Amino acid sequence: MGKSVLKAVVALLLVVAFCIPASAQNLMSELSKESVISKVIERNKLRVGFSTFVPWAMKDKNGDFIGFEIDVMTELAKDLGVEIEFVPTTWSGIIPALLADKFDVIIGGMSVTTQRNLKVNFSAPYDYTGIGILASLKKGGDIHSLEDVNKEGVIIVARIGSTPAAAAKQYFPKAAVRLFEKETQCVQELMTGRATVMLASAPLPAFKAYEFPKKLFVPVKGTFTKEPIAFALRKGDPDTLNVLNNWIRIKQDSGWLKARKDYWFEGKQWENMLK
Amino acid sequence: MQHKRYRPVLLDYILLAFIGGSILYFFWKLENELQYEWRWATIPQFIFKNTNGTWEPNFLLEGLLTTIRLSIWATILASVVGVVMGLARVSQSCFARMISRTYVEVVRNMPPIVLIFISYFFLSAQLTRYFALDTMVQDLPSWLYSAISILFNKPSQLTQFVTGVITLGLYEGAYITEIVRGGVNSVQRGQWEASASLGFSRFDQLRLVVLPQALKVIIPPLAGQFISTIKDSAILSVISIQELTFQGLELMASTYLVFEIWITITMMYLVLTLGCSVLSRRVERALEWKN
């Protein structure tokens, strides 16, 4: 009796001992099977969420998407050997839409912030951006430095949910901040003289000042922040993160990323594709 | 009804001059104060594009087509929901009345944008989970695939489109419910009683006596509600359904041709809604003749 109990216990222990690593292995293979990247391969389609941002992603006159991010997405899909599906999304709802599985990854010039990082995972940065200032000549003609912006009576406009919107509150607490869904609306506010300055990611301030020299100008040259830009994906997916990170490293080292960035940000040869 | 020729009076001319003056003032202000540079020449290419000699609709027109498809399906859904709920609203069963009353009050007292966000993040997730529309469509034969593209939307955006239709349909359905209830209640009580005394069942009373009379009252506001559906569909742009307003906003974000695009979009909506107005007027006339 005693012997058989002992046998049973030993047998049970043996079974458990064999099962633990096996189940850990199962868990790992389950995880990688559930990962976004293997679903993308299975579906043969990479769904990418983004929002219109000149010159990151925009529509050309034929209704096709062009821009730096579009190049990045297309190249990524090409290297993965899958088709690409563009999912244009409003910026303010882009993270909820990612979490609700409307697409697999955000490639939309999204700056890494700690707040955002609590909700999503970020890949390694593939690019850097900074916030520049664009001012209205009519209303903000007397602005020459960052200190001039942090005054009462100054109206700052920025895009809802963007890092410039957060920076406006952080760097210029004395000024009033008004937020809009699209950058077009912000620029319009400056043009009509209802707002003093606009905060936006480079190169928009410089581009717009160049385009409308009679109304807009750049009071402070360059950018006053430096922000890493990365792909965002749902949390808890190490496999996909690994693939994306290494893809970025490959493209960085081969010089491909820099070449594309120079094309979209340094020159404006692409401008006649828009209108 | 006879239609007299309308003679304009002095006030009409004053009003006309005032409206014309305001429009001129708006453009003058844009021209001088904002120094807005009009670039109308770039707009037509966003409506039609010429690829290899064949003319195809470009994204503004595609947006309009999506708006039309959305409106048609939402109208159909709203009518079904509205009629069922409207009849429940006047039913003898307390339970049915409570259900439809709750539905109407919940939807009417909620800003449509909130309803849309809730359904986008909740309803749409359920649709994907239980029906997997996107992958279902992928495996379909090609003729069915193109039929879906024509009737609904690009198959890859089917889930979004369906979410939009359901949301809009439920939203408009609440108003149609009230229209149906109003129509049925406008029929005199005596009609119910008279038909009951003739031995009609409750269903036959409704079908043969009350509804035909109610229809005359229901049709005009119903047409108005259909036109509302077209206008309200613009709000679906916030959840990235690629209808006319969304396409316009995206286009503005990349070209900064703000006024040209808004004016073009306004005109497109106007053509659509005015067309429906004319159509509904015709239907009303036809009904008038019958009586």
C-alpha cells in the first residue's frame, strides 16, 4: 500500500517535471503564433494606420498615398513579402484604433512619449523630429524668441493629441492654447490672424513660411525639442517588436532611411505631385 | 391645389440684394484681407482623374459615392428599425412600448458623435471578432467581390462601412420611430374603434385601416429624415470612414486649399440633398392627387 502510494507520487512528479518545460515551450510557440507578425504573414497583408502629415504621408492628385512614411511602409511590406493596406485614420483616435485592432502598426511620424508608451509599445526610433514655431506676421510680428511666446495674450495653436500640443502647455504655460484636429485648420488660424503662433513638427513651419512669406514667418530658427519617432504596436508582442527593430537597424545601416528622409525633407521635388 | 404665379415684392428684392451682397463681401474679404490665393484650377483633377486615356472618379467623387452608399443602406436600416420600433411604440404591450421608448430616449439624448465613437470601438470590435468580415470577403469568388465593392465599399474597409451603416441607421431610426408614432397617433381613435367593431383583428386594423391613413402624414417628414441621413453621414468622418467629408479633410491636410475644397464639398452635398428634396416633393404631390 505504502509502496504503491510512493510509486504514484513519483510518477506524478515525473509527469509534472516533464510537463513544465513542455508547457513553457507551448506557451512560447502560442505567443509567437499569436504575434502580429505571424498573423500578418498568414493574412498576407500588413495593415498600417497613419494620419495625413505633410510630407510624412499625404495624398497625391491621383488619390494615391505618397510621403516618407508611405515609403517606409511599402518597403517594410516588401521586405516582409506581404501586401500593404493603408488605413488613414484621424490623429486623435489613432491609438484607440490601434488598440481596437483596426490595423497592425502605426507608422505615422509618431513621437515616442512616456505617456504614449504606457498604452503602446514602441520600436527603436527610425527617425528624429523636433518642434518648430510658425508665427503670424499680423498678430505675432513682435515675437523673436521663445520667451516672447510665453506671455499672456499669446494664442498658440496645435494639433489635438500631438506632441506640439503637449509642448505648448509645458513650455509656454502663460499662453493660451487652442487645439484643432488638422494642421490645415491651425495654419488657417494663423493666416486669418486669430492665433499668434503655431507649434508643429519640422519641417512644416519652414515650409509654410516659405510658401506664404507675406503672412507667416519663423521667429526662432530650427527646432527647440528633439523627439525620437518610432513604430507603435499593441503591447505584449516581443516577436513583432524584434522584427521591426532589426528591420530599422538594417535600413539605417544601409543608408536607405537617410536617403528617403533627404528626398522628402530636404528638397521639394515632390511638390508638383500634390496639386 | 392650384399653383399661382408668384409675384416678387420689394422685400424680395431687398433680401436678394442682401444675400448677394454678403456673398460678394465674403469673397472681397478673402481676397483683400486674407490675400487668399484662389487655385480653382487644381480642384477638377480631384474629382476626375485621367489614367491612360480613360476617365475615372478620383477621391472626391469616390467619397461622394461612399456617402451615397452609406446613406442608402443607413436609410433602409433606419426605415426597418423605425417602423418596427414605431409600431412597438403604439402597441398594446407595455413591454414593447418600454423597449422602443428606451431606444428612442437613449439615442435622441446622446450626441451623435458619442454614439459613433462607442459603436466604433465596441460594435466594430464585435463585428470583427464574431463575423471576421474582412477575412471572409477575402476568400470570396471575384464576381461577388466586385459586387460587394459596388454595393458597399472596398472589401478591405467593409467592417468600418458596416459599423457606419449600423450606427447611422440606429441614429436615424430613433427619429423615424417618432415619425411613425406621430403618424399612427394622428389617425383618429374612432377609426380603431370602428374597425374593431367590424371584427378586424388588431393587426388588420393597423394594416387595412390605420396605416394607410397614417402614411399620408408620415411620408413628408420621412423624406426630410432621409435628407438628414445624407447630411449626418458626414459625422462618420471622425471614425475614418472614407466618405466625402473625410476625403475633403484629408485633401485639405495635404494641399491646404481650404476654401476651394469646402466649397466643392458643399456643392456636392447640395446637389445630392436638393435632388432628394425634388424627388420627395414629387412623391408628396403624387400622394396629394390620390386623395
